[in-house]
Amino acid sequence: MKTFCILILSFIIVHFSFTQCTEVVFLNTQSQVDSFLINYPSCATEMNGDLFIEGQDITNIEGLLGIKRFKNLTLEYPSPIKSLHGLDSVKYFDKLRFNENQELVDASALTNVDSIGLFSFTFSDSLSDLSFLKKIKFINSLIIDRTGSIKGIEHTLKSTRYYAQNIPRYPTITISRNNYGNDYGKLFSPFIDSLRGVSIFDSKNFTLDGLGSRKIILNFHLSHCENFKLKGCKHIEKISTMKLRDCNFSDNENYSFDSLTEINHLTMESNINLNSMDKIFSQPFHIRYSIAIKSNEDLHSLSPLTDINIPDIFIQSIDPNADDTKYHLNISDNIMLDDCNHFLTCKALQTYPDSVKIENNGAMCSREYLLENCDDILSDKEVDLSDIVIYPNPFINYFNVSSEILRDEIELYNATGKKLSLQNADHNLYHTTHLRPGLYFLRFKESDKLYTKRLIKIE
């Protein structure tokens, strides 16, 4: 009986040790790699800890052969590893990182991999696409660096769930220094409608056409990008944080977010060839927390943001130590921006003057100028116009004005303040087939009073 108990106890101990392997291990020499499974027998099939491989004399990782699952495997430069043989048995990685391994020429050992939670990879001259992941079915987070093709992992980015909270973890991509000409929208599975993040840095020649009908992106960041197209974003309705920095917006390209209704934080900084905000935003939308429009050297119009409601006053997301979100409204260092005398800026100055920064823009886009000239703007907006009814609104091809005010005292303006022609058909009926979809204003004059009504044309 005693012998039997000892055998059972030994089995439990051995089984427990072989199912744990939660260490954090650093392998810095070839001999450490070769003897890994001897020194860590509990890792024979699963590595549930973190394994870091970095060493100038490490030329192969065949000592890992047999492991089927990794929690976190990182191969760091300057290990001169040319082949990934040793990972032939792996089906699943929670995190897999190949950072700056420019000598890597053979990744065929990964052809059996089924799922990767986070995949970070640096392209090289020998590995310029991801076709070695031909059996991959799932990736949640993708980080790729240098120029290369996404061939091999199209439509594989999908949502997963946090284990404890059982809440969705939406997919995200981070792209750096890639000029290949990829459509990064094609990375995402067609069966998801929300993305955790799209971040693209120092890249050219890309599109997001494959985004299709996605409606929500939590974080959308572009920095130092040029020759890109954003037409695939036309169905996006909500973005939590949007930052466009140091990007070159081509003169002959529109980047319209046609369906956008809400952004929490908006930052537009140091972009060139961006002469008007309507090059990106085709219609007004609500910005909940903060707006930062800074150092855009070609910007001369804020339309269609000029008459949107101000960011919410009761907000805890304003960080006095963060430059982007230090103010509810920050319009500064846009040297060509001369016209800021609009409802957005005036109402913000009236509501929370200490949380507004407007400086170093064109001559008529300064805090001082606005404080002297905002009264008319705000008074126009605050007049009771219940006796003037416009219908339908939104409109398509016509609208009616129900009012005793004379027809010849009505003027139509677009969102930039340009006066437009009105095509009067019969009494107070006006045709609008010549107008583009967007925000418009009708101004009514009666004696010495001026009234303004907003209206929207839709397709």
C-alpha cells in the first residue's frame, strides 16, 4: 500500500510539473537553446511562461522542437538565426515576436501554426511576404515593420475575449515603414464590425479599401504617411481617438469619412496639403471631449467643424499634462487659417474660456479677435426661431420655408460661409438639385434682425 501511494504521488508531481512551465527564461547562447528542454523538462509540450532568445552566437533554435504551444516567444536582434526550424510542432502562440532579425531567410517551420494572439514581425530582403503562415486561421493583434506584402494572412484578424471579464478584444494593426502598396483593410475578417486600432506610421502607397462595412474603430492613428487612400473608411461611424500627424494629403484625393457621427478625441497636427477639414470629413459630427488642430501649414478652413456643438463641458478625460487633451479646444499655429469666427470657437470661449487655446493662426483667428466679434455669431444662434419651420429637414431635392418673412430676404450659405444661389420654384418652395450633400444655413432678415436656421442635404 505504501509503495502504491508513493507511485501515485510521484505521478501527480511529474504530471503537475509537466503542465506548468510558467518561468520567464532568457536564452543568450547556443548551448542554452540546445539544452532548453533538458533544463526545463516541464516545457516539453507547452511553454506557459515567457521565452526570450537573444545572443550573437545563436544560429538555430532546433532545441525547441516538440513544443506545441507558446505563451510568449521573442527572438530579438542581433541573433543571426537563418531558419525557424525547431518551431515545426507549434500550433498556437499567445505572443510571437521576431524583431529586426534581418538574417532570417526560412520561416517555413511556421506552416502548421493555427492561431497567434499577437504577431510582431520585421520583413527582410529574404522574407517579403507572410505566405509561410498559409494555415493560419486567427490573429488578434498584428505589428509589422519594414516594406513587405500582407499576402498569406488576409482576413485572419478576428476578435477574441478577455478570459476573466469575457468581453470582446477587437483586432488591431500597427504598421511601420512599409511602402509595399498593401490594402490593410483586407487583413480583417469580414465578420467583425469593430476594430480596436489602426495605426500606420512612416508608410506610403497604402489603402484601407478592404474595411468594407466596419462601423467602429477605437483608435485611428496615421503619422508621417503619404500617397495613401482612406475611401474604405466611408462607413465608419464612431472613433474614440483619431490622430493624423505629419501626413501629406494629396491635392487630388478626397479622404472622406462619409458616415462619421462621433469622435471622442480629435488631433490634426503638422499635416501638409490639407487646405480644408472637409477634405477628410464630408459632414458635421459630434466631438465629445477634445479638439486639437495644430501646425497645419496649408489649412485655411475648418469646415464642416465650424458649426458643430462644442466638446462636452462635464468631462474627466481632459489631461492638463497631455498636450493633445490639455484643452477642450486647441486651434494653434495654423498660419494660413484666417477665419475662426464660427459657432464652435465662439461658444467654446463663452462656455469654458480657460480650456480654449487659439493662437498663432492667421490674423482673424485669434482669441482676441474672437472675443471682440463673437457676439453676433452667438446671438444669431440663440434667437428663438420656433415661428420659422423648414421642411423636410434633412432634405434631398427641395425644401419649404413656412414663415411670414419675405422670400427675397432669405439667403443661403454653405458651411464655409460662402453665399449660394437659391432656386425659388413656387412661393416658399426651393429646389436644391444643384447643391452637394452637407451642412447649410438659411439666413432670414426682418427689419434690423437676423435669424439663422441650419439644414442638411442628404443623398
